Amino acid sequence: MPSKEYWDRVYNSSASDSLSWFQSRAAVSLDLIHATGAGHAAAIVDVGGGTSTLVDDLLANGYTDLSVLDLSAAALTEAQRRLGEQAGKVQWLEADITQAELPKKRYDIWHDRAVFHFLTTQKERDAYVRNVYYSVKPGGHVIIATFAEDGPDKCSGLPVMRYRADDLHDEFGEAFTLLKHQKETHQTPLGTEQQFMYCYCRRVNS
């Protein structure tokens, strides 16, 4: 997992809308969150949310229990500045998701676009999955997006994992039921294309 210092340098040295993963609107993520059928009071955590505009749209859509977790304080500070007074409606968590101590069975929806594929060791991935299982309610929803099998093999100069839907689901195991998967062709700010894989799972009721 890249260090906090690394990501703080990335966000301090570049405008957010110039970074390769920037989306003016996280349309696929929003559609999948709506597809869960969870109400506006659902507890949602955006893991690696950084400066993503997903939280803006969730607030605009009436969701009231939102958390954004990121390793980079610089990213979280920028997101708070962008939201202004609205930032007070969000819980901001600065943490490494492989080491974070999250509350038990707290979240109805776990969302992650582009953190999991940075976990290049099995130990890191196992720690991540344990946190998902511990902090998502039984029957809760898990939405994970990574580079697809034909996506880039590096991001921001760092090696990443690439996944087919079944392989990504296998990382989470039988405790999570795969309900849907879809690919997205992401247009970067520089005009290049990146292939992403989204998997939508439900945590088993136990």
C-alpha cells in the first residue's frame, strides 16, 4: 500500500481534476448505490474517497449518513474545502484501510473505486476484506471497482492488480454474494481510456 506521504505529495502537487482517476460525476457508482434500494438514512462509507465528487452527489440526493475515508489528509482537506458548509454533514476518516479500526457492523453500503487494486500483496487484501466483513452489516452492500483485466498495469507510477469479475469476487469469498458486475471505460482528463471492473456484492446474513 502506498504511503500517506506519497498520496499527500500527489494531491499537493496536482489539481484534482487533472489526476487520471478524476470523474466529474461518478455515474456508475451512483447507479449501483441507488440499485441497492437502501434508504436515504443508510450508512455509506466511500473508501479512498479522497477528492471524489461522489459525496457531493450523495448529499444532493438526500443521503444523510455519509463517511469518506482516505489515507491522504491533503485529499480530505481539499474535499472539505470544496463542499464548504456541507462538509459538516460528512464524517471524514483519515486512515489506511488495511489498518483502520472501524466500528462493528456500522455500514449499510461500502463503496471503493480504485483503492483495492493498489493492494498488491495477499496480506494487504486479506486485511482489507476483514475490515469489510467486520464493519458492513449482515445483508449490507459492497461496491468495489478496480482496473479490469485489460486495464492499466500501473496508476500514478505504482503497480496495480487487474481483475476479472470472478477473480475480484474470489478475493472476498463466500461471505459475499456477487449480485452484479459491469465494466466501465473511463476517460481520463488527458483523453486516454482506462477499463474498470465494478462488482456489486451483498454480505451474507451472519
